[in-house]
Amino acid sequence: MDLVDVDDLTTDELHAVLDRAADIKAAQEDGTAAQPLTDQTLGMIFEKPSTRTRVSFETGMTQLGGHAIFLGPDDIHLGHGEPIKDTARAVSRYVDFIMARVFDHSDIVELAEYATVPVVNGLTDDAHPCQTLADLLTIREHFGFDTSVAWVGDGNNVCQSFVLGAAMVGLDLTVATPEGYEVDDDVLARADELGSAPETTTDPEEAIADAEVVYTDVWVSMGQEDKREQKLDEFEGFQLTTDRVGDRAVMHCLPAHRGEEITDETLESDNAIVWDQAENRLHAQKGLLVWLSEQ
């Protein structure tokens, strides 16, 4: 069983992972946490730098009794000097899980195809399922799933995985993007099959109007620095401000470009639940790893 994108799970499996994450988080907080992954190892492959992904996975494995090995771009020959399928088959002989954070989505697909242990997508240019698990855990804790969410910004990898996860748990989601930055049609079709595709618009005010939660992400993602000025111009009018957000909860997967997609005042406001989101990366991924170990 792999997690290349969130809809690799069935709806029941997604809820089971979130349940497991919530139980593990509660046990950690009350001092009764177990270590079900004792002596197990997670191989962590990174083509892209990371703060939350590396720290949460490495800490999570330690708390679960296991061990994590960091394999950065200077430590491994993923697709450069060795075919991905060879790396997958060799590393599988050493570790119990593989987590990979790479650029091309096709690379994680190939890694999962040839690995003989569970492969988890830590982020690609197309998808970020682990972030969606943390997002859904956070929304469940604060509101339950009978709530409305507005995504305002780029229809990027984080948005696309969130669209799928929202459909699976029945969130009322509206996505507002500038023209040319919409969610892929394939993702919308998959969401429709899973439950319902989100409403889409190019008007952020329309998206936010009936929402209880407003979610955004950076406009200029890693590797897009050459498009910075173009994107800042095209995303004008999509910034989250305290006036625009009002009393709604604010989510951001971080890191944030303060003063671009969100103001510093908004991110520091009492409405922001971004730090709960960040913490829940740890708990959601622990729940996922334990659940995968039982399959």
C-alpha cells in the first residue's frame, strides 16, 4: 500500500488514518503513547529542501520507536547515475518505509511501482497528500467536516490534494484562483467521482462569502522564482487580509510569504490555526505510518 496521492486511500481508509492519528495524538498528550514501530526504519528521500516534512517525519519515527534516515540530493543518486527503479528496489531491502519529496510526480509513481515497501509522497509538483491529512485532521478538530472552506490563491499541488481530500470527507469547498491557475481538470473529475467537485470561481470575495475557513498558500512555489514578478501581478486582489477574512478561521500550509498571499497581521491573528496545522503534520503522518504498517 502506497500513498502517492490522498485518493489512493478509500474514504473509509482515510477516516481510519485520521482516527489513528487522533488516537496517537491524544496518547502523546496524556503520556500513554506506545511505540508500535520499534526497530523499524523510514528512508527519507529529498530532492527539495524542507522544514516541516523532514522534522515531522523524523520526529514521528523517533516517537513511534523507530528511526529515520535522511537522504538528500547529495546522498543519493535518484534518477541521476542510477535509475529510479534500481534505487527503489535496493533501498526497499534496507528500510520498512520510504518517504520521498521530489519535483516530478512521475518519479514518485515510479518509486512506488518498484519499491517493495510502502512509499509515501512527501510532496511533488502535482500533489501533497501528507499536508491534506494534516489539514483534514485540523479541520476535524476545530469544526468537524460539516463546514465550509474557501481556498484562495493558486490551484497548486497543495490545493489539488486538498480538493480530493475535501471531496472524500464531504467538506463544502469553493476554490478561487486567477484565470490560468485553476485546479487541473483531471483532479476535478476525480473529486466529482469521490463525492463532489468544488465550486470554482475567479472571485475571492465570492469564495469567502459563505466560508467558515479560508485557506491559502504561497503564490510563488519552489522552483518558480523566475515567474515571481509575473505571478505577483496576476494574483493581485487575492491576498488574505484581516478585513477580507473577518472572523473566519485562517489556514496556511507554510512557509508563508508574508505580505504577498497573506498579511503579517492576518497570520498572527487569533483566527489563524496554522500552527495547529503545522503540528498536525506530525500526528497525521504518525497515524499514516502506523496504519500502513498494519496493512
